[in-house]
Amino acid sequence: MSGSGTPSIRRRLLRNMVLPVAVLAVVFGIGGAFLIHSVVSVTQDRLLDAALISIIDRASAHGPAHLDDTLAQGAIEILRDDANDTFAFCISGGVGFQRGDDKLCALDTPAASSDSITHVAAELNGNQVRIAMTRRTIEGFAEPLTFRIAETLNSRLNMEARMLVVLVLFEAVLLSAAAILSYLAILRGLLPLTEISQELLGRAPPGAIPFAHIDTARVPEEAVDLVSAINTLMERLDETIAGVRDFTADASHQLRSPLGGIKLHLELLERQATGQPPLLATLREAQDGVTRLQRMLEQLIVLARLDAKSEAIDLNQRIDLGRLAADVLAEYVPKALNRKIDIVLDAPDNPIYVAGNRLLLQEIVSNLVDNALAHSAEGSAVTVRVMLDATAGTIAVEDEGPGIPEEERGRVFQRFYQIPRSDAKPGSGLGLAIARSIADLHGGSISLSAPLSGTGLSARLGLRLFQSPAAEET
């Protein structure tokens, strides 16, 4: 999932699906509680009625002589399962006639009906009770007698509590299942959007810009407008960047010849200015500026080629990494000697073959070595190490310069970015950006760190090892 503060369609859909289910669960829970109470009351009242009828039947069968406590024996047999409750009965009628619990008979309750059994709630001996009562005519009595039986509510409450627990557990399971199934359904429903994202990410290596249109044939109807807008945006971006790329390449090519002419004229002027130190210094500074400008134009041309479609670039050439490093260092030996910098190659005797494009990889190593020399002081050393591990061939270029602060190591790979400090060397800010683009194109990696000595900078380039077609097939 996305960050907690970021809007999420997945969370919104899940909330909109689960919240109504939760509301319905609460509503059904309340309704279920009322239903449970009603069912338990009806069931227990019927048992209480059966106990009362048992007392009435015994009284009718045995007559007035047997209206005593033994009448309740049948009622107790009916209600014996309710071990948590206590019972009381009473028979009253006429003037002063009474049997059973006198407190029950003394309760102020509505008059009993002779046609049916009625139920009332009351308090007896400090307990809440449920009373069933009716009036019946018994042979031997001139007036109808009132029969009452009372039961405490413990069993009713316990039964309701157990049923409510089952109901709550059932609703919790139901709500959890609804949430899980809704989440899985949302994931499945949003899968086409994930596939579109993966398609965009997988079209080109990191650092490249995939401008091809997304096929809307398999895009869900709800996302067609969004995908169409993305296609339109990518088309416009492609046109804009293509124009910038073409302009950069054309301008760089057009400027190479004039700059070459300017440099030639500066060399001629330098020869004629022999014996004039101030003029010679000025001409050398101008030559250095023209050289840097030529280097920047070459880098811009490389960038233009990298930004163009890379399908035509052969990235599976078999390249000896040690030989490549040696060839690059040979070009920089004169510059290193002029600045009294030791330049060292540390490579194994056995060749390390990597897969890539030789010209582009040579451009990476040249940029790394050029940066190392530019930031190294006289009398220091630049070391190029060629190494092999299980999955990659590595070139590490180490210098003894000021290094790059850790917080700046990610930003220096941006185009034209230069570290803002007083001792910064003149440059275009393109070398490391080009190195990162080429490394990404090859599926490799490039990183900056402090060397083992702790002073300077170590730029490490990792590249995949070369595998012959026959080896890949096996």
C-alpha cells in the first residue's frame, strides 16, 4: 500500500465496501438482540405456563383437600433444568383462603383472567421475577381461585447472553470475511492498472523515457480516459524532447568546426607570442576554455545519442574490461604526467569479459578518469582497479581529491549539477550524468563512495558478465 498520508483508491474502495456492511451488521445485531429476547421470553413463558397448568390440573383432580405444597411437584419437574432459578407459587381466592408463598399472593398485580394465562414482571424477595397467573373454578369452591407461579430471570438472562455472544462472534467473522473478500476483489479489480504501470516500467531500462502508446484495447472502461490522456501527454513529450535532442545534436555538430578553428588560431597566436608571458597566459586560459567547451559538446552529442532510440545500439559485445581500462588510461597518461599525478592500473592477469557497447563503456571510464584527474592535486595518485565477482565485472576509479559529501552523491548524477563549493573545478556537470545513463542502458550500476584510505572518492561501475549464445541456451 501507499503511504498513510497519500490518497489511495484501494483504501477508499475498501472503506466504501466495508462500512455499509459494518452498518448492516450493527443494525442486524440490534434486531437480533430484540429477536433473541423475544424468542427466549416466549420459550420460557411457555415452560412457565406448562408449570402453572400442571398445578391447576393437580388441584382439579384432587379437590380442596389436597391444595397444599405438593401441588408444585409437577411444576418443579417441568422447570428442573433451570437450576439457576428459584420458583414460588400461590393459590388465593374467597375470604382469607391462601396456599403457597404468602409474599407472592400479597403482590399487587393486575387481576388474573379466567380465559387465558397472563404474564407480569414483578419483584419478589429482592429478585426480579416473571409471574404467570390465571383464574380457574375448582370443585368445592364457590368462587374461582387465582393461581400464580413466579420464576427468577437468571436462566433467561444467561440464555440471552450466550445467544448474543454467538451472534456477535458470527457477525465479527462475517465482517472480517467481507473485509478480506472485498480487499481481494479490489486487488483483482485494480490489477489492470498495476499491469499498465508494470508495462510502462518494463518498456525501457532505467533512465530511458518510454513514449510508445499504451494499448487501450485491454484497458478497463473506467481507465480508458486516463490512459488516453497519458498517451497524449507522452506523444507531446516525445515531440518536445525529440526537438530538443535534435537541436542539441545539430548545434553541437555545427559548433565543433568553429571551435576547432578557434583552437587552431589560438595555437598559432601562442607561437607568435613567445617572450610575452602575460599574453601567453591569456592564450592558454583561452585554449583551456575552448578545450572544455569541445569536451562539453562531445558529451552533449553522446547524450543526444543516448536519448535517441537505443534499439540499434549493440549492447552485447564481448569486451575485455582490463584492456578497455588500459586503453582509456593510455589516453590520459600525458595529462597525468603534465600534472605530476601517478596513474595506476590494477587489473588481474586473466581477462574479465563483460557484455556491452565498447564505445559507450569507454565513454564512462573516460568520464570517471577525467573527473578523478580534474580533482586530484599534484603529487597524488589515481588508481583504476578491475575486479571480478560472481555476477559482475567491476571498474573502480579512486582518487585522493576532496571527495564528494555523502548527501551530494545522489545529486551529482543530475545533468549540469555541480557541487556549490569554493574549490569546485570548472566543468559542464555532464560527466557523471552520462555515466549513469550509459550504465542504466547496460543494466549495470554506478555508485560513489569513500575509498578504503578514507581520502578522496571511489567511483565504482558494475557490468554484467558476457555470456555466449551457446552458454545462454544451456
